Amino acid sequence: MSIYYIVLSVLFILLCIGLMVIILLQKKSAQGLGSIAGMGNSETYWDKNKGRSMEGALGKYTRICGVIFFLFSLVMCVIQ
């Protein structure tokens, strides 16, 4: 087992824990599929400024960590 795999494994575990924490910190959304299909009301002040709030930041960090998680998974499969 190479040292690179061990280091990536430790970083992967830390990333998994961080991703779980970020997901658990988010507020539950009750909009359902309407938010995915674009049927929700996006004309409110809250929806327009959601990116500047804590909830918007957590959503952004979740997407970033999810992409990094996916890339780490691919790299670890290739290295092994």
C-alpha cells in the first residue's frame, strides 16, 4: 500500500465527516419537486438573496464538497 493511498484515505475520511456535518447543518426544505422543476415562487426577497445567507453558503459548500468527494472517489479507485 503506497503512502499516497494512505494520505488520500485520511483526507477522504475527513472530507466525508465534513460533508456529513454540512448536510446536517442545513435546514429541511419542504418544497419537494416544485423547487427542482422551477415551479416555486422565486420572486420573494428571501429567494433573491438566498446566496448571501447562511443557508445559501451551506448549499454552495455542499455542492463543492460533493464534487470533491466524487473526484476523490475516482482518484482512489484509479490508485488502488
